[in-house]
Amino acid sequence: MVAPSRLLDLQAIDTAIDRLDARKRALEGEGELAAARAQAELAERELGELRLAIDTFDRDGAKLEHEIDSLTRKAADEESRLYGGAVANAKELGSIQHEVDNLKKRKSEREDELLVVLQRHEDVERRAKEAEEHATELRIAADQVAADTARELDAVSAELVTRRDERARLAAGIDPEILELYEDLRPQKKGVAAVTLVDGVCQGCHEKLSSVELDRVKRTDGVARCEYCRRILVL
Ligand SMILES: [Zn+2]
């Protein structure tokens, strides 16, 4: 008895089902989607940090501006005392002058600090703008991957239903003993239990059968098996 050629059709369907199952598991595992979402989230976190830095510079800048205003007012008050004529004592005038100089010096220092803060603020604003564009692109890409994944999962699931129906019909027409052997062999042979011979070469292990063995295979009453890999040979 030689294995029926329907066994090769069954093998083709089973190979297709195995591939679809693997793809379905990969899609359900959401590897690609998880990676795309992780990238988008990372970019959004970076943007959030830049926005926090902008807030800090805003607060620092406002505080310095307030200090500068206050120092300007105090210096103006002291100067009006200095030149107002109400104070005549030279020592006191000298002391006021010293205070005016001191206030102006502190004001100048605060102005330098403010300049640095404003420059940094501008730099972070620019980086935040770039980060925002980047994060938006990645979020759109992740949404696209989610849509593609859902669509492909639907298609794969539908094809699996069709293929399993097809398999059931085909399996019903195969000798139960051969089918049992085939199903026992499949898991041991990386999913491939039934193969053809091409020019005497087993298409499972790609070994060439000797002419004696080939002749024996052709004449066998039982199911023909490859002498090397033990797969079922369909002639
Ligand atoms: Zn073989």
C-alpha cells in the first residue's frame, strides 16, 4: 500500500495552518504593537520632561524679573534721597551712595542671570517643539500598527476557519491508520510528516534513496517511509 496523494494535500494544509497559527500568536502577543507604543510613550515622556524644564525656567525668569524690579525701585528711592536735598550729612550721603552702588551691582548680576535663563528657555522651547513633532509622528505610527494588527488578525482568523474546514473534509477521506501515523509523525518531524520523492530524493531530509531502496519503496505493501528520516513517502 502506498500513501495516497491526498496526504500531500493534507500536509500542505497543515503547514499553512501551522504558519497561520504562528502568525496569529505573534499578532496576539502584540510584539510589534507593544514596541511601537513603547517608542511613542518614551517620546511623550521626553516631551513632558522638556515641558517641566520650560515651567522651571518660566518660574526662575519671573522671580529674577521681580527681583530686578524691586532692586530698581530701591536704587531709585535711594538716589532720590541722595539728590533730594533732605540729607546734608556727608557721611550719610556717602553711605547712601554706597547703598545705591550696591543695589545697582546686585541688579546687574540678576540681569546677567536672567539673560542665561532666557537663553536656556529658548533652547528648551526649541527642543520641546522638535520633541512634540517626534512624539506625534510616533503616536500616529503606533495607531497605524494597532489598526494593521487588528485587520491582519481578522484576516488570519478567517483563513484559519476556512483551512480547518478544508482539513476536516480531506482527513475524512484518508485511511485512518495512515492518518494516525501521519499525525504521530508530524510533531516529531517539525510539522512535516508526508513528503514526495523527486528523482529518488526525499523532500523531507533531502537524502537520495539507493536504487535498491527505491525499488523496495515502489513495491511495498505497507506505507512507504524514507529510510533516513522515516517520513511517509508519497509517490
Ligand atoms: Zn527523508
